[in-house]
Amino acid sequence: MRVFHLLLTVISFHVVALGLGIPVNTPSRLSKRIPAYCSNAPGTIAGTTLNDDPSVGLRRRKSTNTKVWCAQGSETYIIIALTSNLQRLPLPIISFLDSVSADIASRILQAGNNGALPNSQYRCLGLNRHALYVYDENEFGVTWEVLGQAIWAVKDYMLHNQVGPVEFTISDGVRHVGWGFLE
């Protein structure tokens, strides 16, 4: 019986020692990644406030078909990719995004604050069979203001690149908050 208690004590000691040897505030591997830079402002790290003219110095991200596109005057950015090579006429999509922006601004004014999306999602159907779907990704969620900035970034991306169906993720500063697609 003493051998059993001694063995249990030794095992408990090793478990506690191992537990104490692991730092509590160890940064995750994700926080050690190389920062992404805005494709529409190569000197700006994604997630920091973009105050410069975003049309200067466009560059494509290496080894990927996605671009990091930052919303001017905010820390919001999207990672965007075309989902089809079919080019669409720019006017209907840009007009649709303008109406989405107006809808978002209206909802902020009606609510009187910058709240979270109801039911963690936003859907908008437009003329010419355009549709926008945005969903929360985690507990932080997409707010109306962040959604408006993300839509601005999608529109700005399309004004400088190919117009067509896209999918995108939405980040607000260092937090990934949602994803969406436009068809």
C-alpha cells in the first residue's frame, strides 16, 4: 500500500511540475505570424487605421488569389477573392453596393447605436439577381459600422480590380469577426 501511495505522490508531483512549467500567457502561433499589408496601401499593416489615399501603390499578395483590402479611416479590412472568372458589368454591382451602404446607414440611424447584426447575419437581395450575405464568425461578431466599412472595402476593391462574385472575410483590427459573399 505504501508503494502505491509513493507512486501516486511521484506521479502527482510530475504532473504538477509539468503544469507549472508551462507559461500561462504564451502567445499562440497565430499571433506570431507575419503581419499582412493592405493591397490598397502597401505601407499599412492590416488592422491598423488606414488614413492615406488607398489608391496608391496597389500590390497583389504573394502565392494567393486573395487580396487584403483595408477600409479607409478605420481598422477594418477584408481578405477578398473572386469566386468566378465571369466578369460582370460594374454599374449594377456598384449600384447594388451603394444601396447596401445606404441600408446599413439607415439601420444605424434607426437603432441610434452601432449594435450587432440581428441573428448574427445580414442578407440583402437586389435587382439583377445580386445578393449579399454576411455572417458572424465568432463571439466578437460584426457590428453595423464594421459591416459598412467592409462593404466600402468590397466596393473600393471592385473599383480598382475586376468586378464579379466575391467571397471575403472581415476583420476589425486584430479580431476576425465575420465572413460573407456577394453574388
